[in-house]
Amino acid sequence: MVGSRKTQFVAVDMPALRPLPTNPYEFEEWKKATVNIDYHVAFNDHFYSVPYTLVRQTVSIRSTAMMVEIFHKGIRVASHRRNHEKYRHSTIAEHMPATHRWRVEWTPERLVAWGRTAGDHVAALIDVIMNARAHPEQGFRSSMGIMRLGDKVGNVRLNAACRRALVIGGRSYSCVRAILERGQENQPLPSEQIPIPIHHDNVRGPEYYRESRQEERHAAAPHD
């Protein structure tokens, strides 16, 4: 070797050096997903929109602490600020269709009618879900998920679970699923629950107070 380590560094290594990155290293996570008919993909229980032309297409999701990016065939098609609210939607207006085939086929009215085949309470809950969203399409995923639960547990249980969800104000697929998983669909509803009397030596019932008042009135009455 001719020369010192320094001369070798200057001659060989230095020309190959590159500047340090301007931004610090950022951890990223990748996953595959299929675009739902509501033109959103799910990532960590939040729904991010993509162009509606990608419905039913497979895409790649890249997530960091701050951003969620969606790629289709290596091309970035959507970028969202990461949102940690579960079962909520991040929707870019440009991704929404004006009119196209699936929007004609899948309308809120059709989903409500579909729900009615499983029971009136199912249809009522789907209608509530649709009206609770800023855009009805955002309720499609939850409504279709509820209908799929009927394939697993039967329409009778599903209808009962939807009735309970309506009473307690649960307007989501996750609420109906939780009711079914816990077997709560046939339990008394809050308005039907009857207080259970408590029997204990330290708890005085109404008879005690009636007897006490009678004794007080008797003591206060004038005596001959």
C-alpha cells in the first residue's frame, strides 16, 4: 500500500461519500389491503380513502408515525395524515365519485331493504348508521359487516342484537358484534330492567318507615 491511511481515504473513500440525510430516520410499516366498495382501505381500524376507480383493487399501505400513503402498482395514489380514531373515516373529496356503477347498485335504500330481510331492527339500525354519517357511503362498510354477522349467528340473534344496539345508542358494526360475542342480545333492555330488592340486616324496608311514622303520630296525639 502506497501512502498513509489519510491519503488512501482522500483518494478512495472521500469521493464516494454522500451527504447525511436532511431528515431523521423514520420507522415505516407496510401492509397489503383490498379497496372496499366505499373506496376506503382499513389500517389499524381507521379508514382512508383512495380514488374510487380502485374499488376492489389490491393496494399497498405505507404508514409512519405521521402519515399514511397508499400505493397501487408502485405509484402513490393517496396520502393522508395518520389518524388514530377507531372506525372513523379520512376522506378526500377528490376521491369521491360523481356517478358510477357501484353507487347506482349500492344505495342506502338498497342496504336498508337488504337489512329488512334479516329483521326490522336490522333495517332500522342500518338506516340510523347511514343518517349518522357525513356521507352515506361511509356507513356501507359497517352495514355490510352487520349483515355478514347474520351468516354466522342467524337472523334471529342478529335482529335481537340490533334492537339492543338501537336502545343503547350503538351505531356501529363493532357494537353489534360485541353484543353477540357477549351473548347480550336477549338480556333485558335498560328500560325493561327491574330493580332487584336487597335483603340485608342493615337495609330498612318501607314497612319500617311506615311503622315508625305511625308510632310518631300516636305519640304526638293528645291522650285522655
